[in-house]
Amino acid sequence: MNIAVATFANLLSNMVKLFCGLAVTKIVASQTGPAGLALIGQMGNFVTILLQYSNVGIGNGVVKHIAEYTSRNQPAEAIRLIDTALSVTVLLSVGIALVLYGFKDVFAVWILGDPKFSWIVMCLAVLLPVMSAGYLLLFVINGYKRIRDYAIIVSLQALIGVIFAWVLTVSLGVEGALLMSLASQTILFFIVVTFLIKEKKICLPCFKLERKLLRNLIRFAVMGLISGSLAPLTQMLLRSYIASHSSIEVAGLWQALCRLSETYLSVVITPLSMYYLPRLSEIDNYEDMKFELMASLRFSVPLTAALALALYALRNTIIPQLFSSDFSQIIPLLSFQLAGDVVKVTSWIFGMIMWAKSMTGLLVFTEIIFSTTFTVLSIFLFEQFGLVGTTYAYLLNYLIYFIFLIIYFSRNLRLLF
């Protein structure tokens, strides 16, 4: 199966996810405004960080090793790997949940700026083990390359998420929207478990941590923790900076830009993540790697550019409809943001080689360096040009990252084999 087949197999699912994401954004934006959207962004980033730390960032390691065990016809090894990974996730998520529950007031002020949201943090603590298990098991589906099941799962989660958004946000306002973000993550667990039980790919964790399998996964821990937590942490820091140096409403406008990119890029990134990492993990020679890399670039980059151009051409219609009239100020900012999205996807295709071939040192180096440069550039250019400066920083940072990866892999890709 090639990238084109994988993409079209997921097309319906991704369109469902896209329109559901737009619907959720519209509901939250219209009911809570820019300030509410900024808080939702803070909570979403915080949950992402917690999910990464709950499974020590081993998700992509699970994908890689399940793909390898399956290609070698070693199903028993794959099952033991799942049990080890799930045991680690359950144990860590319970520990993190206890910390959250014990310091719920502190986290409410730190993340959301008000102790009145402590009950939201308490709900997060209670639900975190279930959310973490579902998050990990979705990587299991990916590792088995169950494209049809993956498509159905993400579609069901997206559809249920719209229902949660409508009921909770309309009835409870900002607090309902925050609760919605937790509920939609929680339902993922029950959907994924249903599919895995049907395929007899999972059993209850026995908490027997096999050293060999654990070592294989721990190699991905540093990469996963760094990569998975730096991006949302950077967003949280920048959102707080913008709010403190301008206003929470301006921070909400910046969140709208980020949300817009995340929503439409899911059409490209979801099938890539489903197909690309397992495929790269299987490749054991330079020529196949080069072919897969070029095929992915030829398909994904033009698709991303086409989506970005369409969005830019319809910007005056889409932005008010997608958010509300309160967000019309982001319309002049879209050109650099959308250009940055195209470069981001191009860079991502090269960057996944680091995951597939366990290039821990390089991945950690690039994540730390380019998260730092993005933060510094965003703050500097925000001070110079206002909110549009953050879009300059977004494009410039990904251009530098892309150039770095091109230079590195043009010299070292063959040496991997």
C-alpha cells in the first residue's frame, strides 16, 4: 500500500474529522469568544503534555515495533509489547492523576488563571488514566496498520465530540467547553478497546514489565517526551505571553490561527501518520527509503498547498463562518500562517525519518533548538509587529528547520543503511 492509497482510504474519515473540527471550533468560538478559545487552547495543550508523560512518549515506539513484529510474523511479541506499554501507561497516569488531584487549585490557577476551574482539574485527574490508555491504544491500531479501523475510530470520536461540544458549551459556557475537551478524549478509549477486542489484539494489562521490550520502548521515551511536550508547552508559554503583554482576547485570536492550521492540516497529517511511520520502520535499504520519501513529498506537499490556497482565497467568507465576526482580525494574518503550514508538512515528512530509525540525539537536538528559536522569534516579532509577527516567526522557523533537515539528510541518509 502506498501513500496515495492510504490517503484516499482515509479521505472520508478525514473529511468527517475536518468538518467536525470546524463545527466544534464554531460552537466554542461563538459561545465563548476569543477569551474562551484561548482557555480551551491552554487546556488542550496541557492535556497533550499529560498524555505524553503518562506513556513516557513511547507511542511512536509502539507503532514502530508492532509494525516490525507484524512484518516478521511474530504476533506473540506484539501482544507482549502492548501489555508492557499499557502497564507503563496505567501506572504512570495514576501517579500523575494523584498529583493533579492533590494540587488541583494550583493547577487551575497556573493553567487557566482562576481557582474556580479547580473542579475541571479534578475531572481531568479522574479521567486521565482512561484517556491515557485510549491515547496509547490508538498507536496500537496504527502499528497494525488497520487503516479502515483507524478511519472509523477517528470519525466516531469526531462526531461524538461535536455532540459534547454542543451540549456542554451551550449549557455551561467556558466550563462546559473545557469539560468537552476531556470528554471527547475519554470516549476514544471505549471506541478503540471495542475494535481491539474484536480483533483479539489486546488483553487486560498484567503489569509484567518485560525488560527486553521495555528497553526497546524506553529508547523512544526521550524522543517522545521532548517532541510531544515541547510543542504544546511552547504554545502555552506564547499564549500566556501574548495575554499578559496584550490581552486574553488577542491570545484568543492567536489560538484561532493555530486551531485553523491544526484543523485543515489533519486532512494531510492523519493519513501520513497512519501510513508513513510504519512504512518507514519496515524499510531496510536506501533506495526504498528514497523512493518512499519522494513519493510522500510529491503527494502531500501539493495537497497541502492546494488546501492552503483554497483557504486563503475564501478567507473573507470562511473566517466569520468558522469562528464569528469577533475573529475577523485574523484575516490579514493568514498569508504567512498558511505558507508556514506548507513548509511545516514538508519538514514533517523528513522529520519522521528520525522516529523510524530511532535517531534520538538528532531529534532531541532539533526539537529543543527549533522550539527555542520559535519562542524567541515569536516574542521578538510580536513586540515589533504585533500579532502578525507571530506568523512571520512561524514561517521563518519552519523554513530554517526545513533547510537544516535537507542539508543533514542529503549528506547522511545513505549512511543509515
